[in-house]
Amino acid sequence: MEDKKLQAKELLQNTGVAVLYMNPKGEFFTVKNLAENTLRKGEKLTVFEASEVEDDAKDRDVAAVLEKIQSTEDTNVLYEMLDDEKDGDNDETVIEAIEARIKELENAE
């Protein structure tokens, strides 16, 4: 099933559709009625939504930001990143990471 989830996410990203439907055979559809026509009695569709893909993408972006924070040696740059984060996404995880890195660098001086 994990393989099908990855396949669905890739299809959602590449096609730009909001929802994908998968029947128990593992076939994907963009139209619910067409997908339902392939079902046997008692079978159900699996639904994949684009918002799930966007959430995963955001998680990857946060991971990249956290890596950048750890590799930054200049506290002035970190203070700018902190201001930008507070004005933008205001992600608590990112803010805490920036503040911890600033403290780490200032204590090293």
C-alpha cells in the first residue's frame, strides 16, 4: 500500500488534480463516478487528496530550513531569518531552531 501512496502523491503533484480515487485493484481515477463503476459489491475506494501532498512538501521544506539554520555561522543572518520567519510562516519549530542556534553561536564566542 505504501507503494500506491507514493504513486498517488506523484500523480497528484504531476497532474494538478485535487483528488485521486483508487479502487482495490490499485487503479487510479480522477473522476469518482468512473472509479465507483469499477467496484464490486462491498468494495470501497481509497481517496488521496492534494492537500496531503502539500503537507508533505511543507514538511520537506522545514527540514531544508532546519539544515540551513544548522549550517549558518553568522548570527546576523540568523536574526534576519528569525524576523522573516516571525513575519511569514511563524513556524514554532523553525523559530525554536533559529533561537537555539543563535544561543549556541553566542555562547561559543
